[in-house]
Amino acid sequence: MKLCVALDLPSAKENLELASKLKVYDIWLKVGFRTYIRDGKEFIERLKEINPNFKIFLDLKLYDIPNTMADASEEIAKLGIDMFNIHASSGSLAMKSVMERLSKYPNRPLVLAVTALTSFDNRGFKEIYEKDISTKAEQFAKMSFDSGLDGVVCSAFESRAIKDITSKNFITLCPAIRPFGEEAGDQKRVATLKVAKDELVDFPVIGRPIYRDRNPAQKVEEILREL
């Protein structure tokens, strides 16, 4: 299990300051939509300057026609990041197109597919996908596995079941982790670190409980001890 810290603060300066406080730790950093749109590839380069060993997860959730997704994935691979994600609901053809395009890169980034956003409750999810979250998440995971992806983004509560129908080595990255039961905020399906461990989560993604803490480095130490 590897900790992934979400850099979701309002400015590049704040995110870089947080990364600097955590530079001694063996962790992954999540660069999300707002941060990348605002700060671009230069931000990723600055993270690598702070610690060249930082692993970067670019969380852009690509969703488009297959060729456009493949084009975008190839550009992402050139950024030198370590992992990124696409939407499983883009379909098998799109997912296979992405993996085929990336096959020419010997050190390609890991590719994960988003199953169900953790901001969804079951009712809201069914309004769109017409099935329960657990049922559809497993279906999306199997599609992603069969399309050659490395893993999925899901809630901790779906992680073990997804591994059961795919492979124990199929990565599960799980947002909405509140390590010690902190406030859920805008997330619906939140889990503690204990749940994440029990459900065989590979990457717990933690943001607010770390960057809102008075001592983020100490919080990370507490989390790593728990892992």
C-alpha cells in the first residue's frame, strides 16, 4: 500500500509548500484537474525539483472519442508522470486504443480507469448508469482489466471484490479516505485506513486530512505508521 497525497490547494505556491514539507517521505502526489489546468507541466517539473523521487499521479479522468483519448494519453506519457486515469465509461474501444498507443513507450505510465466517482451515492449513480454502484463498478473494472489497463479508481468498499474478479495485482486506487474518521466533506463513500487495508487497497488517496492539519508532515507520519 502506497500513500498518495492530493495536491488540491487553491494555488501552486501552497501546493509546492506542502510538497516541500513532505519531500523526505516515500509517497505519491496527485495532481488534479484544477491544479494542472492552472499550473501546467511546469508545476510537475517543480515537484520533481523538490524531490526527483516523487511519484506523480495525474488525475485528469480523460473521456472522449477513442482517437482523441489515445492522442491525449501519448502527450501525457511525454510529461514524465508515473500514472494517470481515464473513464471506464468511455468504453472498451477507447481503453484499448489508449493502451495500444502507449505500448511503444517502454516506461509508460500506469493507466487506471475511473469506475464510479466517490462523490456519488447510490441514488445519484443509478440516475445516470441505471445500476447500483457495486454492480456497475465491478462491470467497469472487468472491462478495464480485459482492455489491458493496470487498475481502476474506485471506492475502498469495492476494492476487494474488484480484485476477486480481475487479479490481486490489478491496482485499486481509492479516493475519499479519511484515515482516522475525519469529516467526509463532499464525499459520499468515505473509508478509514483500517477499511482500506482490510479491502486490499493499493493506493489510498488522502488530501484534506493532511493539508488541513496544523502539521501535515506529522499527519503523514501517522498515516505511514498505520499503513
